[in-house]
Amino acid sequence: MWIADNWNDYEVLDTSRGEKLERWGEYILVRPDPQVIWNTERKAKGWRTKNGHYHRSSKGGGEWEFFHLPEQWTIGYEPLKLTFNLKPFSFKHTGLFPEQAVNWDWFSSKIKKAGRPIRVLNLFAYTGGATLAAARAGAQVTHVDASKGMVTWARENARSSGLGEAPIRWIVDDCVKFVERELRRGNHYDGIIMDPPSYGRGPKGEIWKIEDAIFPLVKLCAQLLSKDPLFFLINSYTTGLAPSVLSYMLGVTLKELGGQTAADEVGLPVTESGLVLPCGASGRWEAK
């Protein structure tokens, strides 16, 4: 498992009864997690002194309950000197997936060691964690997300991280249609990152279902890679897509490029138990 264990401002304190207890800077949140199927004793005091609790509804969705939590606050990822603006919003999210830091570290190292200009495409780019990590490492980044609000949030994170003037191109668009246009324009990238949702809709109602749409998109993106590509990263939070599925998909699509593929679960250490909470999977291709 690839473990995101370089955080100071974020911590999974405990997990039990379908929920995880997290520290986001100085604030404690309780959020549902479908992976937490165990019913262990809740010893950590944060369960009783939390600042926010997202209650899932039996009818779908849910709502937040707050206890002295500001509308917005920041945390930093010190290894890459990044700062993120957090705020609780619909469907339990805060605007950041901390487990992805293990991937940020991986491709940041590759960008820094490349010794040449690197162009990176980040699809389904959300609030920009991967975009900022790549930019901090020295890459030119194209950030694409169908939500205007998410792109605005990502730009706020860039300014907070001192990357407001970094060479980042901010695009609000359907990711598949953007890739198709980039192919027609003849543009190419040395690194591609994608963090697709299990299910979603584009700005004009386009339906995205990962099991049906991910492989055709990977094949399209393979055509966007430069003559000397550096890496390709796919993340998945869909339990039906095992890490080996991501590895196989990258392997058959990028076989002619050589290189090597790897895939694994990504996870976060849990302070109370000393174990690791699984948080999805990632597939990586990299040039040798």
C-alpha cells in the first residue's frame, strides 16, 4: 500500500462504526467512510470534542452539524510547501483528499529529476492538490474540471500557496471533450493525471460512469503523450476497480512506450490503532 504519512496538519485519529475521526489543522471532524465496517471502542477524546460531524441520511446524502467550526480555514502540506483552503460542503467533503499526497510526492520527484521542461495535464482536477504539487515541482500545468466553483477554489489554493503566478492554465470544461479538442489542436503532455469520479455530470449534463468511460478516455489520453513522456497517474475511489485493473488498463494502453506500470491501494495511517485506512487505489505508469 502507498501510504500518505508525511502530513503534519492532517491526521486520522480513529475509525469506528462507519465513521472516521480526523484532525484538519486545529479542528476535529467526524465523517462517514464506507470502508470502516468495524465496530471498535471509541477511545479517542475527539469523538466527544469534535468541531463538525457529517450525518449521513438513510434517504441518501446527509447534513453537517457544527460545533465552533469556522466557515473556512487552511492547512499546509509542508513537504511541498502547499496551503489549502478548507470548508465543509455538500456530501461530507472538505475540498481535499489527503491520501493523494503520496502521489503528489511521487510525481513531484519525477518532475524535479527530469532536468527539462515538463507539461502536465490534470483531468477532473477538483480543488487543485495535484495541480499545485506539479507546479511547485516546476511543471507547466493544464488544470481541467467541469465545475466552475471547483476551478475557482483551486485558484484560491494556488494564491494561498504562493503559486498565483505559476504557469497554470485553468479550464472549465468536460474532460473528455477537452481531450478531444487537444488532440485536434496537436497539443502534447509529458505527464497526465486523472482523478475521475465514480459517477458525474458535465457542465451540459454529460453523464460520466467510470466503468464505461475510463478506458476510452485513457486511450484518448495516451495519444496526448509527448514523444518522451514521464508519467501517467489514474486514481479510483470505485471499490469495483481493483488496483490490478488500473495496472492492466495502463499496461495494455501504454505497452508500446515501454516503461513500467504499478498499482496499489492508497491509505492513511490511523493514530489510535497504528493501522492504515484504505482510501481507494492508484495506477501509475512511468518511463524507465
